[in-house]
Amino acid sequence: MMKKSNRIAKLAVAAALLGLAALPVRAQSAGESLYKTKCAACHGADGKGETAIGKANKLQDLGSADVQKQSDTQLTEIITNGKNKMPAYGKSMKPEQIKDLVVYVRALSKK
Ligand code: HEC
């Protein structure tokens, strides 16, 4: 009897750990695929802005310190409301999708 409940407890712990481990991976890959379809045309797949549109608009490298020093709230606002030639995505994306994108923009600093 004791043994059985022990095994159930271990299974529950393993399931919880798997659930936790799966979260950031899901968020990052969702952000990554969104970024590739919606943002890379201007910002480039690596975020460096080395595209025709990026060069014409003197886009900053999204991974650079100048961009990364902005808070998550500031980045969320730029993506939601746009800024100059940066399109606004607040109407076409859900808040969770914009959050995933901010996570992905953070990951670009490590590339
Ligand atoms: C049509 C081209 C275009 C697309 C598509 C685009 N951006 Fe931008 N983005 C810009 C421009 C231009 C700026 C610079 C705005 C400014 O500061 O004048 C910018 C600025 C930014 C900034 C702020 C960087 C800084 O200099 O502080 C972030 C963050 C950003 N974009 C993220 C995204 C994300 C995420 C997407 C996809 C959902 C996206 N952009 C799609 C053109 C684009």
C-alpha cells in the first residue's frame, strides 16, 4: 500500500516537472515562428535589421544593448502600438502572442 502511493507521488512530481520544463520551450517556439512570419521581413531573421527595409530605416539590432535596455513593458508597447514606421500589432495579435514576441526579442540578444 505504502509503495503504491509512493509511486503515484513520484509520477505526479515527474508530470509537474515535465509541465514546467515544457512552458518556456513552447513560449519561445511560438514567439520564434511568429517573429519569422511577421517581423523578419524588416528586422531580419537574426534581428540585426540587415534587410532592404531595415537599412532604409536605419533599424537598430534588436539584440543590441540600446534595444535590450528597454523594459518588457516598453517593448510590448512598441509592438502593440507601433512607432513611426514600425507597424502596430495590437489589433492583429493577442496579448499572449505579443508577450511571446518580447521573449523572443530577448533571446536575440544571445545570438
Ligand atoms: C514594415 C517593417 C517592420 C515590421 C514588419 C516590423 N517592424 Fe519593428 N520596427 C520597424 C521600424 C522602422 C522600427 C523603428 C521605429 C523607430 O524607432 O522609429 C521598428 C522598431 C522595433 C522595435 C524597437 C527597437 C528600438 O529601436 O528600440 C521593436 C522591439 C520591434 N520593432 C519589434 C518588432 C516585432 C516583434 C515585429 C513583428 C511582430 C516587428 N517589429 C515588425 C519596422 C518593422
